[in-house]
Amino acid sequence: MNAPTIRPATDGELELVSQLAGSIWRAYYPSIISREQIEYMLARMYDVAQLRKDVERGVIYELVFDGERAIGFCGYERLEGELKLHKLYLEVSEHGRGIGSFALRHVEDEARRRGVPVVVLGVNRFNARALRAYERNGYNLRHELKTDIGGGFVMDDFILEKRVGTSQ
């Protein structure tokens, strides 16, 4: 196993982010949300044009690599004195290797580097595996949030947070 690495995605690699999202979501989420909702959310959130809009408003997308192979990605932005982790996904075959925790530590370091003392994220309330991983990494429940995302679908999330302090 190579040590994982993380680096910013270039504009040309947003297509890779989109492809990874499709592959990961279709493999992981059918036990949590319907296939119809998966396809709706992928089209709405991971279309390359939408990813570019995210970048234009300040979201930073980064790719996670095992050697030369992209195995996942994260996306985050600074919002109202917090670092909002919008997305952190790894190929299902890479779960359980500590790479998700590695990526979380990276995001926390980015928050500290920017002088932001809190990382906040949303996770589907029925995603028990991810909830356990976030809890192991020191994240605590802030509140519950149900969001109507259109198309007859709802995101039913727990909003989690972790105080990371600052390096400034």
C-alpha cells in the first residue's frame, strides 16, 4: 500500500471528481437511499458544470490518491467562520484502511491553516458506517436537518462538528 496523498483537483480533473462520485454513490448508497434519489442527487450535485460553479463560489475540491490512482475526493469551503466539509468520499474498496481519517485530518489541518476553529459537515442520519467514522475522529452532533432538495426527495442529515482550534 502506498501512503495516500491529497492534492487540489485541476479544472480538467473535475470530470474525474464527477466520475468518482457516480461510481462511489452507486456502489455505496443503495442501502441508504433509493436509486432514484442517488441519480437525482448525482445529476444535481456532481455534474461538471455544477462542480465548476462550486469552485467559482469558493469550494476547494481535492483528489485522494493511492499512488497514481485517484480513489476519492473531498470538497470544502470557508463559510461564516467555519470550514464546511461538503463532500468526502472514497471508493468502497478503500474503506477500512484509515484513508478517510487521513483525509479528515487533512481537512482539519486546512481549517487551522486558514484560522478557522471549527469543521462542520452533514451526513445522512442512516449512514451508520460514516457516522461511526466521524465519531471516532472526534465529531459531535450539532443538530438534525431535513432539507427538501426537490424532485420529491429529502436529505435527512445529522450536522456534525469538531473544534480544531487554529494555528494562528
